[in-house]
Amino acid sequence: MFVHNATVGLFGLGAPRLASASAGEPRTDTAATHRKEDTVTTWLITGCSSGLGRAFARAVLGRGHNVVATARSAEAVQDLAGADPDRVLALELDVTEQAQITETVRAAEARFGSIDVLINNAGYGYRAAVEEGDPDDVARLFATNFFGPVSIIQAVLPGMRARRQGTIVNVSSIAARTSPPGSGYYAASKAALEAMTASLRTELEPLGITAMIVEPGAFRTDFSGRSLTQSDTVIDDYADTAGARRKERDTTHGTQPGDPDKAAEALISAVESSQPPLMLVLGPDALERLRTSLDALTADLDAWEQTTTSTSFHP
């Protein structure tokens, strides 16, 4: 299992604490790779304290499935377990801590028999011009946004491979494709997650397991609030680029057009479809930004095609 060693000493080690101690019989059903709506499955979701993770958990429960709801504080997800103790296992999980990851997967499989769907949703934003970025800040960002999901994937895959079924969903961001100023490090952490997921999908497809990327646009969550950090260093030369997007100048919080509950329903529909996409883009704003980015890339390719094709040995 792989947890980036830059996190050692940054967060406290320890096994996850249960917010619901209700016992339940292990599940014995063996669902097909792409689950039908009338099949009860178990979903492990990280980052359920608020935002998209909370919406995902509520929607999955609304469909009648089991949920292993995790957050860095068990108290933050205790209400989910209290409302439906038979179908919710609420655990404390810091995705940068290998011991907690291992124990979370063990507890989930002991309680429900299997993990059928993993949603790697936990993560946060970081604003800084590339020159302003602090190495320790960037290491923590990648530990949470990339290396943490990798470690959880590695922990759940033995069970999925044994059953020859399962779905892994990695929540990215439209920033991975558009790379706005001031979000270079955040975009890089999500781009790494996307590239890894694309390879993972091809590796797992012969085993009856699928992997997919979710690219949300702007949703009305706390991402631009407490889930957004920034560098302490501020360089005046970047005031009109990266500086314009620092937290103190960001007015988007609370006004984002995306509805987290609708995003959750869209995600479940994709997971339960017979052909889940490699990448699910969520929000018309994300779709427009992605198409603009692809158009610009295509224009570059066309403009430099002659140079590109001039590099082979002559026959």
C-alpha cells in the first residue's frame, strides 16, 4: 500500500473510530460488475462531512444501498449513521494515513461482506502562483488528492478482484483540464488522478472491474470556503493572474450554479449504467470549459502539425 512519506508526522496515526456500533450480518450477494438498481450494494465514500460527498451518501442511501461514510472526524458523519444504523457504517478516515485506510476497508468488509463501489471524493483546493507555492503545502495537497486515493484503491482491489466485480470512482475537477491561473498545483494533483484512473481502467477491465473519473464544475459546496487553502507567500507581479483568484478576492462561494443533489443522482446513474463512462463531466459550466480547452488544443495541434510530423527518420 502506498502513502506518500511526505505526510509522515503531519497527521496523527490511529485506527478509524466507529460513529455507529450497530452490528449487521455480512452480505452474501454477488452483484454483477454493473449493478442494477434493485441490487443492494455497498459504497465506500470518502469526504462525507459536507458537499458532494455528503450528497453522494444521501443519494446512495435513497436508492436503498449500504454506505460506509467516512470523514476526518467521525462526529461529522454520525448523523448519517444515526438516521439509518442498519445501512450506514460511519468511520473516521484521514486518507493520508495507511493504518486508518487498512482498518476502514477491514471494518467495511466485516460489516457488509464486500465493497462494491469506491468513491474517492475527499480532497481540497490550493491557490498559489507556481512560484508562490510552498513545498510542504504542495506535498500535503498531493498526499490527500492523489496518493490517498491510490492507497485506498490498493486496499479495496483485492476484494474486488476476488469477486471479479466492482467500480472505482475518482472525483477530479474541471481544473485538471483547464488549469486556471493560481490553481496549477491543485490542477496537477487532479490531472495525476485522472491519468492514473485511465490506466487503471484498462488494467481492471479484463477482471470485471471498472474505473471512472468525475469532473465537476462549480457546485454549491464548501469547496471555495473552508476546503480551499492558499499560499502564505504573495508576489505582486501575479496580482492580475493568480492573485485575482486568491480567497480574499473570490466571490463565488455560495453562488455556484451546480446542485450537489443532482450531481449525486447523475453519478449513481452512471455507475449503474451498463457502460459507465471513462469520464463523467458534471455541470454545463464544466462542459463549456472543457470544450473550449479542447478547441484550443486542437487549434495548437493544427497550427504545429507540419513541425510535429517532421521528426521521423527519412525512409
